[in-house]
Amino acid sequence: MFSSRFAKLAAQNKSAWKAGLAIVVAGTTFKVVYFNFSRSVLVDHMDRRHIQATEHLHSARQFGSAAAVEREERVPQLSQEQKEQLQEYLKLLADNNPEVYPKQKR
């Protein structure tokens, strides 16, 4: 009884069912197209940023290496007495600040 009434209503509203189905299909199509478009935009943007970041990292490493070499060239070598004094100073710092300079086991 119920199914026959529903079948008659469904048959009478065929155009409404078609319109509803068209709306669902159009909405699904729009969602899929928009998702693929936005995904491609995001992936392209991430690729560009990754390339820029990699180039920046490379140039920063080159600059750091060049700056380290330049610093080593500019600094005069320590005499033996200065090296000993530096070691004494570092030992004194380590003894007075054990939380900053933990003792190394040798």
C-alpha cells in the first residue's frame, strides 16, 4: 500500500526528482573540481616555497662557511702561554658553573 502510493508520487514528481538529481550532481562536480583546483594551487605554492627555502639554505651555508674562513684568517694565532691561560679560564668557568658546563668523563 505504502509503496504503491510512493511510486505514484515519485512518478508524478519526475521533473522534481530530475531537478534534485541535477543539483546533487552539479554540487558534487563543483566540489571535485574546486578540490582539485585548490589542491594544485597549494601544491604549486609549496613547491615554490620549498625551492626558495632550499636556495636560501644553500646560500646561508655558503655564507657561513666563507665567514668562518674569514674569521680564522683575521684572528691571530694564540701563543702557548695564551692557550694555557685560556684552558685555565675555561676550567675555572666549568668548576664555578657546573650546570652550564657539565663535567666531562674522561
